[in-house]
Amino acid sequence: MDRPKTLEELLKNYDPTPIEFDPRVDGDEEHLIRDDLLAHKEQLKSVIDKLKEKQRGDRKVRR
């Protein structure tokens, strides 16, 4: 039966040196793709809002 490892056993291979950023591995352009998608979403949202306003016309909601 395995006994739980102690903190010392878990951290015996820990190396505190900083890890370097590698764009090929870390995906340096992913944030650009996300920004493009969000910008496109905002454009579509404004178009939809204008179309809904036009469709609504002068009607008012009664409550």
C-alpha cells in the first residue's frame, strides 16, 4: 500500500529558476486571436442592436 508522500519528497526536484517564455510552445498569438474575436463580437452586437431598434420602430412596451 502506498503511503502519502511528504512535502520534502514532493519538492525534492524543485528548481526555483525562472522558466523562459518560448512563443512556439506558449502560443504567443493566442491573445491576438481572442482580441480579434471580441472585436468582431462587438461589431455584430452593434449591428443587431440597430436592427432591433429599427424593427421596434415607435412601439413602446406597456407594463
